[in-house]
Amino acid sequence: MLKGILRFALYGLWVSLFCTSPGLSSEISAAGPSGQQLSSSSPIIYKLAPERKDGRGYKLIYIVDARLDVFWKFKTDFDNQILLSNKFITSHRLIRRSGDEVITASAYSNKPNAIFKWQTTLLPDQHLLKFILLNPEECGQKYHYGYIQLEALDSRTRVTQVAYFDFFGVSAWVNYPFYGGMSYFFRPIYQKKADDNF
């Protein structure tokens, strides 16, 4: 009996690490989803091939029930404390803003002793935010960077967030479909933003 339980547990671990979870798709190119409907409460997450030799990437697409100008103002207000309503973010502060370059510092519940220093470059005419983690080694990562693109969709906003990163256990985090995995991490964050803030 113990042998059967062990075999079942190992099979479950294998499935969780190497199979795609619901709401999580694989994608190599940057093309959008074909025929897949987006709603305000249903983000779509794609796994991306890394741009570098090691690591992983994702593309997260979701719709916000707010006009582009309203959501752009929200996304570029780096001094607000609304991020603290997210259970994964324990602290957030604006360090410096110089024109279209912003430095912020955040702490996360999964890495409580690290302060993540982010540099975000705004391209207002494109409604694009490019971000990079300035201190990846201090945060247990090799690199972490990406962008957030906002697009008008009638009276709503389509948000596409792409990131590339590498850290110990990155493959397990990206593929694990349950509590603690990538799809679990993003689902409540963007669902709450889309449903509650606008």
C-alpha cells in the first residue's frame, strides 16, 4: 500500500511539473491568442521560451473595465499604496522619479528578507512601461525584466505583461499549477484589479 501511495505522489509531482495547467498555455512567438475570448475576470497566461540561455518567461493578458487614459494614470502612479492590498506584497515605496524613469522598492511575502528594486521606464506615447530588476542577486535571481503594454479596447483596456527571469526552481514555479505556482500567483492579483478597482 505504501508503495502505491508513493507511486501516486510521484506521478502527481511529475504531472504538476511537466504538464500545462488550466489557464496556462505555451507560446513561443509573441502573437496574441487566436480565437480565445478575454473577460475582465479571466486573465490568460502563456509560458514563453527564455530570451537567454537559461530561465523562463511569461505573457499575461487581461482586460480592465477602465478607459486607457484612466488605467494609464493608475499604472503610472508609483506612489500609491493600493499594491499593499495584494497578499503577496508586504511593502512598496517610490524611491525616485526623474522624468520618465522611476525607481521603486517592494518586498514580497515569498522572500521577506529581500527588497526588490525596480527601474521602470515609461513611454507615454506608446502606453508602454519597461521594467528591470536592478538588484537580482540580492533577491535570489539571475535576471528579471520585461514590459507592460496597454491598449485601448473601446471603453476598456487590454493589458499585456511580458517578463523574463531566472532563479533557483524557476521551472517548477512556472509549471506548478497549484498554490504557490505562477498561475496561482497571477490569478488573484489581476482578477482583483479588474473587478474591484474600476
